[in-house]
Amino acid sequence: MDPETREEIMGATYRALREHGYADVTMQAIADESAKSKAALHYHYDTKRELLLAFHDHLFESFVERLDDAEAAADADDPASRLTSIFERLLSAEDDDAHTEFHALVLETKARGPYDEAVRRKHLRIDDHVRARFETILRDGIEEGTFDEAVDPEETAAFLWTLINGCHTRKVATGRGVEPVRRQLYEFARTTLVADGGAHAAEVLPE
Amino acid sequence: MDPETREEIMGATYRALREHGYADVTMQAIADESAKSKAALHYHYDTKRELLLAFHDHLFESFVERLDDAEAAADADDPASRLTSIFERLLSAEDDDAHTEFHALVLETKARGPYDEAVRRKHLRIDDHVRARFETILRDGIEEGTFDEAVDPEETAAFLWTLINGCHTRKVATGRGVEPVRRQLYEFARTTLVADGGAHAAEVLPE
């Protein structure tokens, strides 16, 4: 399948999912959002399930691209700047309705984890990716002295990613903004992650 | 309605929800899990929606009871012990399948937040309750010198509750256990919450 076709189908899938929800979406509903017919969709994806699993892969790839962009926008030699740039990307636009609806859709699929091994593996892949990325940044920072050597890179990566997961969940469930938690996250970074004397790193982290 | 009847209906609702999911459960499915007929259920709750909203209230009350139990099991004069006891209650039994299925059900209802104002308000009530409880414990601890006066009780309460939300979400979505995050949570409590010289509080917090 050429990339344009795939992109068009994934866009239609997203619109249909937002309209009908993950549990109730149908191939017809996706076709209705697409320039393609239902028969054409079935040519590319045998079943709805196959299409939805491909959609999870599409989400993964878009997510990795967003994180790559965030890191590319940061100072490559500054682990604190890379970390901040990713936090901002993950926690920004939280007051945007479309963004919240997107997270609601993702949350609906997360709730299927215990019942759907294939979907659970898709979420595990994202979870592993982000934790590994945080871990790399933390290790880089410890190595060059920006971050405190008492920091456990693997567990701290899980801690940070869990906190961001919680921000997204609470925003969807309650509508509560992330601002107070965002401030405390940077406070944590300043007081716990940054090594003694890491004045520059402490400056890079927002108030 | 007498408390036994309510308890019986809520138990049947929970079993039916676990069997069918929040989106697909019916009054008949709930009646099938209950000693009551569908007509008898309708006598107490006009609609399925009314019953499900009552179920959210039931979840809230059970949750508050669990937190009350946890605090009652702690040393009432020791804020660090009260905090630890609640953390343990909220993060324990995570490897229990029934517990994960329960959280999956809750997550499914959280995903409805942006689309269902009444359900969103139920989640907001729980969110407000836990944050206020954490805030009270933190204020008590700051007042008596256990916790550092630099701690912002309101924002730190949100930070802690967001982290716990994230643990539950990740456990459901990926099956990942909470242990590394739990350790880092206590590390955070020891290094950031506990006041200088709070040797006792640091001892109460698990490794």
C-alpha cells in the first residue's frame, strides 16, 4: 500500500473512532469517513480488527515522530533541555478539546488491555519506548554530570512516564488541567534529578 | 430501598459490568446476575443510566471506606504513617487479576469523561476527595514538623494522586507492575516530603 493511501485510511479510521468509539466502530463507518469504499478498505485490511491493530501501529509511529521532533528542537548536548522539551510536548495542549478527545480514545483502548493481548502489546510497545527514551536522557545527564548520580535511570524513567500517564488519565476523566502537576514535575526535576551545582540545568527547567 | 437490596443490586451490576463492559451492559444482563427480576430492578431504578450513576456513587462510597480503613490502620498521630498506609492500600494487590479487571472497568468509564458530564462529575468527586485527603495529611505533617515546610500541600497532593492514577492506567494497559514506581514514590517521600531531621518519618516509609 502506498503511504498516501495508508495515511488516508488512518485519518478516516481516527475520525470514525472519535465518532463511534473503539467498541462500536465498523468498517462501514470508517469507509464513510474515507474516500475509499468499504470493499476497498477490505482489499487492504481483511478485517476490522486488522485495520484497528494497524491503527495502533500508526499511533505508535506518530507518537515516536512527535518525541523525535521534541528532542530535535532541544539542545542535543543538554539532557535537561531534551527532557524538558519532551515533557512540554507530552503535557502541552492539554486544554485543547481535540487533544482530550484523542486521549479519551487512547484511554478506551487501554481499558481493553486485560482482555485483548494484541492491544495490550501495542500499549506495551509505547510504554517501553518512552521509558527507554527517558532512561537514555537520564543516563546521558548522569554521565556528563548534569543529573545526580544517585538517580536510578530505569526506575526514574518509569516514575516520570507513570506521572505523565496519570496526567492524561485525569484530564480525560475529570477535565482537570495538568498545570499544578506540571509545576511539581519540574520542581522534582530541580530538587531530585539535577546534580548539585547543576545551575544551568536548573535554569533550563521551567518554573 | 434497604441497604441489603442496594448492596445486592450493586454486586450484580458489578458482575454484569465485568462480563459485558460499561458500553454494552443491559438491565437484563444485570438482572441475570441478581436475585431480582428486571422488573424489580426497574422498580428501584427507572433506567439503566440511573442505575449506573448509582453504581458510581457506590464505588465512591466503597473507595472512601477503603481509605478510611487505611488511615484507621495507621498511627493517627503520624502523618507519614497515614500517607504510607493509603499508598499501600492504593498500590497493593496490583498483581491480582480481579483488581486489574476492576481498574479496567473504572478506566473504561474514565474514557467517557469528555462525552458524559454526569460520569465526569462522579470521577471529579473521587479526584477531589483523594487530593483533599492527601492535602490534609501533608498539612498536618508540615504543621508538626514531619514534612518539609517547602512542600506545597495542594500541588503535591495532586502530584501524588496523579502518579497513582498513572500506576493504575499503566497496569491495566500494559500489565506492568507498579513496583519500580512504588519504590521511587517512597524515595520521593523520603528526599522531598520529609523535613530535615525527620528520621522517624523516613523510617516509617518503606524501602
